[in-house]
Amino acid sequence: MRLQGKTAIITGGARGIGRAMAELFAAEGARVLAGDMSALTYENPSVEGYTLDVSDPESCRACFDYAVERFGKIDILVNNAGITRDALTRKMTDDMWQKVIDVNLGGIFNLTRLVGPHMQENRGGSIICISSVVGEYGNIGQANYAAAKAGMIGLAKTWAKEFAMKGGNVRVNVIAPGYTMTDILSTVPQDLLDKFAAMTMLGRLGKPEEIAKAALFLASDDASYVTGHVLSVNGGMRL
């Protein structure tokens, strides 16, 4: 029960990696508020769904206020919500670019600028940003997504410094998953999935539960001396 008595907000918590994290955190004793535009695809007595649009500052403010009123304080924030709008740069529209930036990068700013100072005042907390192997290495057809996920790393390293000031003791880290079998990959042809798997040292794609276990480590006191770090969970992917 590594998260016993702690409260966590997990964005994008309705399905996929977000669901895996929410259920694992709950199993480890946390009370979880799973923010998402969609309803939860599962039932768990320790996980509460909350309608959240991370790209909307007012929606984030309402979520933050609700969490503080409901639970008293926030101990863990996982910035997981994200979308894709893929196209080669020469074919990428303004809307495709802006929507991904607004959700994947602006979204973590909108919520963390509220939660970070709150944790700092309470002298502790863990913020985890879910980036991507694409944010580390880039990817053809994903200029918007790569930019947002790379920007996330810069924000996290900055916040690791800012929220630790004056004894804040807030840890901020990044997980950069490789290709992980979620709903997003369910429509990808098998030959491409096999290609992605062959790019890893372990010869397979990741599972949401494997990303969740990495997040559990960073959220827990087991990682009490880890901050400003990018943890690549990608099976040894070679690009």
C-alpha cells in the first residue's frame, strides 16, 4: 500500500494508460480523481470520474477546486491526457497543429500551475508528466505531437526547480513510454505493429500496466530522491 492515504489526480484517466495508472494507484491505497472528457470505462470504488478539458483553463480551475474541497489536498498529479492529429508537416493544418499543442502541452500547464504551488505550500508532492519516445527522438508525421511531448520535458525540468524552492519538496518527473498497446494502436495494421516491436531490444510492444508501474514508483516515497528525471519505458527502442 505504497500510496495509502494519498490523493491523486490523473488526467486522461478513462482508458488506456490512464486507466491502468488509476486502478493501480487505487490498489495501492490512493484516492483517485480521474479527469477525462469521456466517462470512465471501468468501475472502481476508489476512482472517481471527473469531466475535464485540460485545454480549458477554467475547467482545470474547477477540477483543482473540487479536488481540494473533496479531499483536502492533492499529493500526486499525473499529466497523462493527450491526443494525436498526425500528418506530414507540409500537410499539417493550423487546426491540427494547435489542437495537439493546446491539449498535450497547454493542458499540463493549465493544471500544474495550480497544483504545483498547492503542493509547494503543503511541503510535498509528486508530479508525473507522461511524455513519449516521440518527444525524445521525433517521428515522421508527428511534428505537433513530438513538439508537445518534447516541450513537456522542458516544463517538467523547470517545475522540478521551481516547486522545490523554499523547501517545497515537490518532485517532478517524466515518463517517456514507447509504443504501448492501447486503443490508439488498435487501428494500426499488424505489419506496422510488428515493425514497432522489432525496433525494441525486447522485441515486443509495451503494456499499459508496465507504464503504470513506473508511474507508481515515481509517485511513491520509493522515489523520494528522484526529481527532474526522464524515465524511458520503451523496451530499449532503437529509432
